[in-house]
Amino acid sequence: MKKIIKIIIWLFLFSLFLRVFHLSYYISYHQDQVRDLFYLKQHFETGKAILLGPKASVGNFFLPPFWYYLMSIAYIFSKSPLAPAFLTALLSSITTVIIFLFIKKVFNEKLAFITATLYAVSPLSIEYSRFAWNPNPIPLFVILTFYFLNDEKFILAAAAANLAFQLHYQGLVIAIFCFLWILFSKKFTLKRFLNYVLINLLLVLPFIVYELKNGLKNTFGIINFLVKSQAITKLKLFGIPFFIKFILNNFSFFIAKVMFFKNQMLGYFGLLILLISILVFIFKLYKLYKLDKLCKLLNLFLIFSFFMLFFYKNSLIDFYLLFLIPIVIIYFVLIAKNVLGEKLTLIIFFILILINLFKSPAFGVYDKTFLWVRTAIKETTQSKNYCLSYNIFPQNFIESKYRYMMTLAKNQPVYQNCDLVMSLRCDPKVKTGYYICEEAICRRSLIDISWAKPVDMKPLDSNVKIYEFDY
């Protein structure tokens, strides 16, 4: 027991290190993150109940609020954009542990350790677990769903699948699959079905309350998207040619980013192995060797996922496939074990882990946006009597990033109406003024910047400039 606890702690800390190493260098601090932070700030300050989640990426409707409940945990401890990013990294590290416990229960400790470590070093997993965004925690709730489905703890599986669905509508794949698995289970009873319905209704109760109070606004938005938007898109993308193109290009690269240090050729190889394995399952050729219960479950889920993705009539980019990351990793380990044997499987994937670690995005190129905003605010808030004025293209959303960071207590400006103060230069109390403008429009404003001193932000270069005025 002590050995297992040590392994769990090691896996968790190893996974967490890869996700929080220089976290401020990697977090995305863009439109969606600022939107979520302002939303939480407003609800915490007004005491309003959170009944809705983020807006769906397609269609005119919103998700249930589970993501904002998760973010609220981080927000209680810190209002910094780093707090929800750290929470996301924690949830991803917990996923590593759940994978270990899941595979250990089904097979053995060695296979479990190698599978969990593969997830820990997975390039795509790392990239999507270092910033706060509602689809990012989905792998945790997907693996929890399978953990409980395999144990036939249907009520817990239903709860996990429901939370995956609340995070992003890609979770609908796991939610429907979970329902069908329970429905066609040999242990299906009316009581189990009623429990399934009840747990799902309870978990989306805030969303239902909002819908009842607002005339089923989101419900009609979802129906409208399914009926009208999809019918229009069908003319452009829907059909077998598009789906084959998606499988060959997008899905092969997805496999490469999940398993094979983003190597496209190995992604094609992985796709070939996966498709052959699924065909073997469909035509029941697996009778040539013993196929375990979990492998059957994963095969059915992959087939069902492809079926569902076929009927989604839009481009499928990485974050729409996050629910498949732990499934793909476990599936490849099981294929290798069944075909190559356990010993060779451990050797091959150990080498793969080392290569993924060596090429890990944890130590790669980073997003400078948050660093630039944080450093810019530090530069412009050193004086006690200062003004801050903006002139930025609205579509770049960078002004909202500054405005949110300025709401943090240590950054709050002394003066309001800074645009007016700096334009007229009529307030003797202001010692220093800062003017933040986008490069293309810096010289089109009312403020004369010819007598201002540019603030050097290198090496955090940006298309946004900062000018300092001394009054």
C-alpha cells in the first residue's frame, strides 16, 4: 500500500511539474479567459447565482455552469489569471493518477504506471492543461466515466459524463455513450434508469432554472443550431470525402500530438494501427487472441465517437477532440500488450516517454501575452499619481486584458477619466501619464505623443506601444 501511495504521489508531482513549470510563460490570456474572469468578478461582487456557463463556440447558446463553479474555487484563493490556470493543471495531474488507478485495477501496476506516465508527458495534454479554458478539464471526467462504467457503478459514471458534457458540448459524445451503455447493460433496471435521469437533472438544475426563467432561450438556440445551421453547413462540408480528409489529416496529426511528439509520419502509422485494430474488432477477428473487457469497451467507444464526429458538420480542431486523449493513450497500450506482449510494450513506451519528455512543450516556445500585460502594468503603476489611457483596436481585445488586471487591488489606478485628463493635461495632481496604443493607431489620437518617452518592453515585443508622460 505504501508503494502505491508513493507511485501516486510521484505521478501527480511529475505531471504537475510539467504543467506548472514557468506557468506564467504559457497561460493563454485571451478573450475567453478575460470573459470568464469578468463574469466571475461580476457575480462574486453582486452576489448573483451562477446559472449559466460559457457561450458555446458554435451556435447562439450557452453551456451549463459547471466550468464557472470550478473557476470559483480558484477565484476564492486568488483573482489572478494564474489561479484558474493552476487549477486546470491540478485537474490534469489528477487525471494522470486516475489513469494509473484505472489500469492497475484492470491489469497490473507496471502497465498502469507506463500508461499514466504516457499521459503525463503527452504533448497535447500538456499544452491544453496550462491555461484556463472550459474544454481543458474534460479528460479527467472522461476517464472517471470509464473507471465507473468498467466497475458498473452506473450512477457515478453518469455523473462524470454529465460534468464532461457541461464543460463543452464535445462531452455529449461521452454522455450519450454512457447512457447507451447503461441502457443495454445486462444489469439494466427501471430503477437504474430513473437514477440516471435524476442525477442528470440534478447536475444541470441551475441551467434548467435559467431556462425556465428566460423562456427556454438556450434550448431554442440549440434546436436552431441543430436544425438550421447544420443544414446549411451540410452543403459545404458534410459527407464521406470530408470525413476521410478529416481522418487522414486532422486525426492522424491529433494522434501524433497525443502520442508521438507531434511527428506527422508516426501519426499516420498510429492511425493505421488504430483503424486496423477497430476493423479487427468489427469483424470479430479478435477471437484469434484473448480480448479483455476494457478493450471491447474502448473499441465500442472509438467506433461511436467516429460515428458522432461524422455527423458533426464543422471542422474538427484539437480542442474538439480533448475527450479522446486518455482513450487513445490507453487504447494504444492495450493494442501493444495484446499483440507484442507486456515486456516489449513496456520497453517501447518507455522509450517513447523519454522522447516525448525530451521534446516536451513544457520547455518550448511560450505565449508572451500574459507576461507582456503583467510587465506593462508593473511598469505603469509604479508611480502613486498616474493616469492610464488606451487607444486599441476593439477586435484585439487587449484593452479588456488590461482592464481586468487593473481591477486587482494592487493594480487599481488612482484616477478615472484618464483619457480626458491626458488629452487636456489639466490635472496638476497627475505626476505621470501612460498612453497604451496599438502601433497602427498610435499617432491618430488626440494625445500628442511627440513629447512622450517610449517604455521599453523588450524582449516582450508586441504590436502595442506604451508611452510615458511626465507632468
